[in-house]
Amino acid sequence: MTPPRTVPHAAFRTVLLTPVDGPPPAGVPGTGFEARIHSPAGIRSWLLSTVRPVGSPAPRSFLDEHLALDLTAPGAARWRRHADVLHLGRTGPVRARDRLCAVLRAFPGCAVATADGTDGTRFVLARTGGRLALRGSPSAPGPVLGSLAHAWLATGGALTELVALAELPAPVAPAPAPASAPTPRPGARRGA
């Protein structure tokens, strides 16, 4: 029996979007969502800030699963036709839209294409025609932004509703409870 093949440069990702209770952080407009990404690399959480049109219902918790692929990784060409999210790597801001459009034309199953601009801007283009350029989010690599955009689009949202992104600190595991002393049995002698 042949062992299953792995795809180290691709990630089957599960993104859980959960509305954040309370007002958004200071200086961030709109509604906050915690976006928890589960991938082979581990679990990372992001704060996704959105602005929805007046009268639009806010999405509730939502789960999205998809295949994200970094085209700059060795061997990526073999899997690109299966990906929902494709990341191009670095490109100049002037050519970004043309290159992202070419990816979406070449791979009809791809819903979201991303690129990292040479000036630090992150570019996203969706098959729906929506586009996004985020500046000032250097902590969000293009493949992560693509996964978050895919999840948001799956809720019925639009890319133009995404206004800010920040990585949340990893949760700290609670300290284990101290081991309790065994309860002596009735009638047992102490020290025996």
C-alpha cells in the first residue's frame, strides 16, 4: 500500500468567524470578528474588522473550509488547479491586478487570488470581481489574507467590507491544577 501524498506548501484550512462582543478596538471602525484559522501549521487567530452597509444583517458565526496554495513554493504547480485560494508571491503594485486576473482566468476553481506588493501592500482579487488592497497589515501574509477573504466572501460579505486586520496573541494554556492527595480509605492505617 502506498502512503498518502502530502502537500506541504498547501494547506487545507478551516476558518471559524465569530462576532466579537462589545465595541471594536479604539481607532478601528465597524464590527469585529475573531477569525481562527486551523491549518497544518497550527492555529492562529486574527481580528477582522468589517463595515457592512446600513441595514445588512451581521453574519453570525460561520465555518469555511478550503484549500490555500502558495504558488512560490516548490512543487506548487502540481496542485494549483485544486486550490480555492492562490497566492502569487511578490509583485509590483502596477502589475498586481493584471497578474491576479490572469490567475483567476487560468484556474476556474480558484475563488480568491492574492499577492504581496513590493511596497508592503497586500492585494486580493475575488472571482466575484471584488478587490482589496490592505496597507499597514504586514503581519498578515498574503495566503492568510486570502483565507480570511475566502471565509468572508463565503458569508455573503464583500471584500470592500474588510477594513482592518490584526493578529491576536496566541491563547495561553491554563496551568495544570495541582495534583490532590489521595483520599484515604476508611479504616486504612496511615503510613502503612
